[in-house]
Amino acid sequence: MSELRLADCDSPLVTCIHPSPNFEARRHGVRASILLMHYTGLASCPRAIDWLSRPESKVSCHYVIDTDGTVWQMVAESQRAWHAGVGSWQGDCDINSASIGIEIHNPGHDGGYPEFPEAQMRAVEALSADIIGRNGIPPERVLAHSDIAPGRKIDPGEKFDWARLARAGIGHWVDPEPVGPVLEAVSNPAHADRIAQAQTLLRRYGYGIEVTGESDKQSRTVVAAFQRHFRQERVDGLVDVSTFITLQRLIAALGEPIVS
């Protein structure tokens, strides 16, 4: 990668290169089948790029998109960048081998969490479409960092416009049900059954969750991750009617039967 020239980059949308030494070969026989979205969580894009290219950081990504839409490449798509960390999806715990990572510059929740600017989102759309088209990544495997690492990561967060990307043919999306009453398992045994059903559907979709029928810590953590991506109106980790119906719609949109 250190000898990579602009003309050799994977995407024609790349305008800048800043190679990172933090990569290795993908696990044998594994090709990229996930597009993983992050935010940088740092004060500036140059600072993020600097950190992602320092050997001592032990982190990297394939692409960085600045707020003005500038696209940087740091690691070749053929290589395993170190962006996902500990996490899982559909039982696979080596997300780095299975994914291409885009870091979208935003200071994050600890930095005021501003909106993602129009120029940046246009670049996210264009680059994502290019990556998906060349790698054959299915819509349901365009994911948030928080999807594969609930509780550990919350990026790119509830302000990220997944609906916009879906309108451009990027990612899996359904219109979320408006926010409704919360299902409290402790007050109604029937709600425990509904919470268990929601946990089952989350697990079927790909989230790492155990089916307990309880609104316990692991359940709230995963439900909050789902809400950040698919039901952004309220992120509280509670299985309410809106979350449950939205989850059912999402599974049904895959063409899979729903068992109530």
C-alpha cells in the first residue's frame, strides 16, 4: 500500500491517499461481504487520518470521508483493515476479514454530534454504491459499527441518514413504525413472550443476542443498536410496539416468514 498511486486506488472517487501500515491479509478464503459504516469520533479529519495511520494505534480503515466530501483511501480493499474490533454478525466474529470499512468524519457524541453535511452524505452515497457494485455486497450487509458491536460502539449513530442511502439503493431499510407504548416484561407475562420474539428476530437478522424474554442489559444494548440504525426516533433500548413492528417489517422485507 505504501507504493499505491492515485491511479491504482480501488475507487475512482478517491482523491487523496494516506496509507496506513495497520492491515494484513484477509482470513483465507474470505472476501468482503459487509460494508461497515463508522464515524471518526475525533475533532478533525486530519487528526483522524493521522491516528489511523500510526502503527501504535493498531487501527485503520479502507476509506475516510471528510465533511466536504473528500474521499481518502488508507488500505486497499483486498486487505484486512483494523476498523471493526471485537464484534460479530450472523455468528461471524472476524468482521475485519469480512468487511470494507468507511470512516465518516464526525466528532461523535462526545464532540457535540453535529449533523452529517450534504456534501459528505453525497460522497458516502457515491462511494458506497461503487463499493457495493464492485464487491456484490447485499443490502442487508450494509451495517453500522454499532450493529456488530452493540454496547461497545454507537457509531455512526442516530443522526446518520440510512433512509437516504436506501433511497439510493444502498442498504436494507423499511419505514419505521411511529413510536408507541413500551412493553415491560416485569408487569405483564405476555410482554415477556413479545420480548423473546423480538430477541429471536434480532438474532435471526444478525445481531449477537441471547433469547431470554427479559429486558435485561444485553437485550437493551442490542435493541438500542437496532434503534440507532432502523428506528431512530427514540433510542432507549426498550422493546416498544414501534421497535417490534419495525423489526418484523425488516425481516419480512427479506422475504422470510414471520412467526408470531
